[in-house]
Amino acid sequence: MKEVMCFIRANKVNDTKKALAGNGFPAFTCRKCLGRGKKSIDPDLLNTVLAVGELPLSPIGENLTEATRLIAKRFFTLIVEEKDVDKAVETIIAANQTGDPGDGRIFVLPILEAFTVRSGEPTMEAF
């Protein structure tokens, strides 16, 4: 079993839920979170902005002002069989990819053990 975790844009939650459920992944968790990635800043542009004293009204200007601002994101996590990891990752990418910085990030981790809380029994074979 594997855990597929992803951070996505807040406005892509409904698309992601529909895509996951429609591709055979009806069980997942989604949480609100705040965070930011590592947007790159062109050093020449930064020097120009500092010399002129104004930020351009563009995504580049936004990048320059977001050095410490946290952005609303959503965190999805789902547990899948190892054979389904690629399908889950492809589903998430298809629902979230815009081609712009900030589309998100996906992580895949191994699940070593799982238990049913009610009975305390191991449940690895259920997956």
C-alpha cells in the first residue's frame, strides 16, 4: 500500500474530488491548509524593481510581494494499492494542471502497517 499526498489550489477541490471518485478512488481526506512553494524570482527583474521603486502589476510582481505570505491550499491524502499509484497520480495531475506555478505537489509514501480501530486487527490485506 502507498499513501498519495498532494497540495493543490483551493479552487481545484471539486474538480479533484470528482476526478478521484470517477477514477475509482472514492476514499480520501481533504483538509484546508496554508503554505507556499518556492517561486523563483529573476534577479535582473528584482534589481530593476528595486531601482524603479514600483512593482509590476503582473504575476511577477505578485511573486515579489509573496516572500512570506502564506496562500490557502488544500491537502488531499489517499491510500491506494501499489498497482494504483500511477493512476491516482495521473488523476490528480489531470484535475489540477494549469501550467502555472502553484499548481501543487504530489508525494507518495509507503504504508508499513494499518489497523482497524474498532477491532485492533491488522488490515493490510484489506487493500
